[in-house]
Amino acid sequence: MAIIVNLDVMLARRKMRAKALAEHVGITEQNISLLRSGKVKGVRFETLEKICQALDCQPGDILEYQADAPG
């Protein structure tokens, strides 16, 4: 089971830089970078809400579930 983070895709679609998103959300650029790379174990709903507000998107636009291959 894997959760894929498509934050890079949404940033590109909205023509927004990670630095601007970090400032809007109120977290560090490093935390945005970790989130973009999928190296986080969790994200607060409050943070996810602020990201969605900044990017004018839904949580499902950023997070995607991908099942493991059978076998």
C-alpha cells in the first residue's frame, strides 16, 4: 500500500513556487520539500486544509492511494 503525494503536480498547475506555498501555509520550505518527496509519515488536517486553500484544490488532488501489486 502506498500513498502518492502529487503536490508537485498541483504546484505546477497553479504556477506556484514551494516557497510561496510554505509562506501561505505557515510551515518551512523544508517541510514542503519533505511533503513533496513523500518522506513524511503524516500531515495535519489543518496543514492539508491550508494547502488546499492556497492551491484551490481538494485533498484528493494532492494525495493518491495506490494498491500494491498482487503476489
